Amino acid sequence: MSKQLTIVAQIIAKPEHRELVKSELQKLIPITRQEQGCINYDLHQDIGDPNLFLFYENWESRELWQDHMNNSHLAEYLKATEGAVASFVLHEMQPVD
């Protein structure tokens, strides 16, 4: 059986596109929270650097998270924010027994 998967995704918006990126990230929340396997999907914005956003996500399995990654709403987000994101770093993590 697959272990729970934790995702930490760091998105740094270009300063001139911060509000666009934030708005597009917020659109993902209600859709993703309804997806099979989503335990939580929480967006955070750094207090000291408002261009830095972080998603903290927990999924029942890596397979269900991969289904999420292939959904059309993520493709729409990528299209809407093309050229607006300075950096994107994704960490796939599992609990340590």
C-alpha cells in the first residue's frame, strides 16, 4: 500500500505579476480540495516576501497526486501564469517511520 504523500510547492511570482499569480493559485484551491485523495491543500504567502507562495498538500498516495497533476485546471493555471512565475520548486515527501 502506498504511503501518504506530502507536497511542498514553492512558487515565486515576478513582482509585477504577484497579484495575477496569487489569484490563479487561489482558483486551484476549491477544485483540488474536491479531488479524490486530497487530504489538505493549503496556500500560504510569505510575510517578509509577498512574492513567495507555498502550497502545503497531503495526498492519500503518490498515484492520486499524479492524477491531480494531470488535471485540466493545472494546465489552465500554467497557461494563465506563463511568464509570471520566477521560480517553482516542488518537494515530494513521505513520513518517516
